[in-house]
Amino acid sequence: MASKKDNIIAEKLDKLSKLQSIHTKIDQIQVLKGELPMEVADLEDEIAGISTRLQKTKHDITAAEENINIRRNAAKDAQALIIKYERQLDTVKNNREFDALSKEIELQKLDIQLAERDIKKHEVIITSATAQLETLNSQIDNKNENLREKKDELGNIVSETEKEENELNAEAQEIIDTIEPKLISAYNRIRSTYRNGLAVVQVERNACGGCFGKVPPQTQAEIKLKKKIISCEHCGRILTDVEEFDEDAEFIPAAALK
């Protein structure tokens, strides 16, 4: 006759098995969504990055236009001073005044040349930035269109599966609340270790249903008794049941049945 402790262990194993079954269904829904959630997040990040570059490019154009205006005004001021100094040349009283005015005129002409050079440099910046702006606007339009398509596709899947997923999550949480945290922690750790999310499996054809590692007959006998929690010695998954299997029966590979 099974002891109370044995019954508790058996109950825990049954709950873990049911929890795994629920989580597998939830995982299948996530597979249905595929890479869409990640693709949506990536597109949103890319759009944010392009938007930042877009704003910087606009700022560069504005800054270049402001610099052009400043240099044009500086050139006008220099030209006005040249006209003023040239008029003063007609009224100089000695060579020293003439040389001083001539030097000022040359300095103003040099300032005009520097201003014109800076204007050309910033015009090149504007031309380049404007072309880049068109490219970025085109990129962001394409990304936004792609994002809309991905969101619509994901939205359709979510609308079809949301109710079922919520119900499964609620059902899973009910079971989790009845299992000791230490055991749930171990279960979650194993689940996160494997891509297929299988933490609880049964023995199939004398092998672990997760890694297909051989399970000794003695271990299988212990698993059937459900007196303790047994893990696969190869992969660490929890073994909860043993599939009935006739070792004398002829094994025909699935590929041969096609």
C-alpha cells in the first residue's frame, strides 16, 4: 500500500506532467507567432535609429544655412568697409595713412575670400545632407510600411490565439501555485535550458523522451513507482512515466513507413 509521502510525490509528478503539457501548448502558440514579435521590435529600433539620424541631418542643414547667412553678412560688412576705405584714400595726407588704409582694404578683401570659401563649404554640406535626407526619408517610409505589415500579421495571430493563451496561462498558474517554489524553480531552469522547452518527459522506447538517452530498466521500474522524482542522467529532464513497450516486437523506422 502506498504511503502518504508516496502519494504526495506521485501527485507532484502528475502536476508537473500536466504543467508541461500546458506549457507545450503555449510554446506552440509562440511558434505560430514565429519571429514576428522580434521582427517588430527590431523594426521599431531601426526606425528610431533612422529618426535620430534624420533629426541630426536636419540640424546639420539648418546649422549650415545659418553659417552661410553669417558669412554672407560678414562679406557685406567687409565690402562696405572696403568702399569706405577706398573713399578715404582720396583724402589721405601722407604715405603712412595711405599704407594703413591700403592694408585695411587688403584685410577686408581677405575676409571676403574666407567668407566665400566657408559659404561654398557649407553649401556642399547642405547638398550632401539634403541627399542623405531623401535617402533617410525613403528608408523610414519603407521601414514603417514593413512594420505595419508585420504588426497586422502579428495582430491577426494574437487575436486568434489570445483567448486560448490567456486560459492556458491561467490554468498553468493554478498548478504552479500548488507546487513548492523550489520544484517550480528547478522546472523553470530545465525548461529554459532547452530550446523545445521540455522539462518533463516520459520514457519512450526505453529512452528519455527529451534527449533519447538510454534509461536503464531499474530506473524505469523506479519511475513507474513514482516514489521519488527522477531526472535523466544524460540531460537532467524530469522523467514522469514509462511508455509501455514490447521489446520483442519488431521495430520499423518511421521513414520506412512513408
